[in-house]
Amino acid sequence: MRRAALVLLLVAAVLAAGCARTSGPGYYWQSLTGHADLMWRARPVADWLADPATPEALRQRLELAQRVRAFAASELGLPDNASYRRYADLGRRAAVYNVVAAPPLSLELKTWCFPVAGCVGYRGYYREADARAFADSLGSDLEVAVYPVPAYSTLGWMNWVGGDPLLNTFIHYPEGELARLVFHELAHQVVYVKDDTAFNESFATAVERIGVQRWLATASTPAARAEYAAFDQRRTAFRELTRAVRGRLQAVYADPTLDEDAKRARKQAVMDDFRREYAALKAFWGGFSAFDAWVARANNALLGAQGAYDRFVPAFEALYEREGRDFARFYDAVRGLAELPRPERHAALQALAPTR
């Protein structure tokens, strides 16, 4: 039994952190020990609530998280299993740190391949220093970024030993953001397709967006709804700006009339315009600065990673509407898409997407 647990912990770590086929034993070891540490730190939420030493602020957030968890199962048709019924404090600001990379004249992410989950456009580390060391090793022929990830999904593989836990890295998020994250990660347990990050992340993002609107409308407070609306309005505007920037860059990179030097010059102009437009947006918001760090580091790698989460979201939202806003029918339709070859799957999603 202990050997089986070790094997499954390794599988889950591989799912979470990414294992390139060229990885050495050190990488596998950090994946195994990092995920094992996360799992072993987790205790049932009921134990935290019964513990008089649990801070009151944490107690309230855990109670809220359990209401969100119950809502996910009863109202959104998401898996009713062991995930998000335990809590762990990792003593750091992120669950993992992802490394992403892209060529200087492309938004196509470099991929690394998982033995179980397939090939994805990131590689994860449990220690930030390790992530940055790997990023530094990739060389000057790639644009690279490292960013913190508050949670990840083991796709249901770990439910038999407690499931994916709630973490200190997101438990104190505003109510709407906490609900979004839980809905997103549970959606990965509904449908996951190897070698198709855009499909997987867009589907989960659509579920989180649909789910949080239902949560706010039926299970939340006016204060939480107002808080969410204020931030989401700004987030939506920022995503529209970055979507437009990706479109401009893709047009530059695909232009056959431009040589590399001309493409680099046009790229710089697009990025300069982006930062000016963001400064104007920030001024309109009265100085709201939550996106400053992202904009300062923005490059092909970060823009490409963001695009994977956004690409097919309108198509999935349209599919949800087509299926009568019925989650069971919606998930069945998504499973049908998942069975198609990737080109046909993407073509079907593009046909579903409304014209902007």
C-alpha cells in the first residue's frame, strides 16, 4: 500500500510540476517531495474549525470555503469528492512557481511533456529559487517568465488520499475570487485533454466565470457582489487590452513582408503602445495598481500563457448557453469535443465562438 501511495504521489507531482522527458532525477525528486509535503501538511477543515488555536479570520474563510465547495457540487455539477475539504499552510506565497518561455518573434509557448498529463506550455517548481535557476538556464534565444501559481489540480488522482487541499496561498482571497479558483480547479477534474492547454484552461475558466456569477447572484452578500464587480470590471478591461496586444503582435510576427529586424522594431512599438495604453487605463482607475508588476514584466512568454486561459472561453460560454444553461448537458457536450482530434476540436470551438 505504501508503495502504491508513493507511485500515485509521483504521478500527482508530475501532473502539477511538469516533467520534461529530458529531466534528470533531481527534477523528479523535487516534484515528488514538493507535492508530498503539500499533502502531508493538509488537515481536515473540521479539525481546523475545532482547534481553539485557529485564528478567527482563518476560521471564517474556511467556513466560507466549505459553503463554496458544497455549492460547486450541488449547483454547478462539479465533482463531489474529497478535494477542498482539507487545508494546509505551506508557509510561502505560492503552491508552485511556473516557468514559461517563447521565442522572440512568436507567442507560441515552448512545451514540456508530462508522462500522464501530456505536453503543456510551462514547467513548475515548488521552490521559487529553483524556478528562477531553470529560467536562467534556458538561454537568450527565448523570452522567459516565472510567475507564482496559488493552486493546481491533480485531476482527481489524489482524491483517495484526501484530494487537493485548500491552501494559505488563496484562502484569504476576496469571496468571489476564492469561489472562482475552487470552481476552476474542480473543472479540471470533469474534463482534461492531454496536449491541449488552451482547451483545458479555457474550459475551466469558462466554468469559473459562469459559476461565480451564479454564486454571487444566489449565495453571496451585496458587499461581496460589489467587491467582485469592481475588481472584475478592471480585470475585464485589462484582458481586453492584452487580447488586443496579442492580436497586434501575432499580425507582426506573421507578416511575410517584414524581415526579422523590422519585426523586432514593430514589436517594440506594439509593446510601447501597450504600456502607454495601460498607463491611461490605470489613471482612469484612479491609480489602481494590481496589474503593474505583470505589465512591467510582459513579454511573449507571459502573453502566450495568458492567451491559453482566454482563447476559447467565449466558445465554451456559448456552448453552455446552447445547452440550455444545464451543467450536465454542458459537460457532456465538452466531453464530446474532447474526443475529437485536436484540429477538429479547435475548429468546432472557433465555430461556436461569437464574433467580437
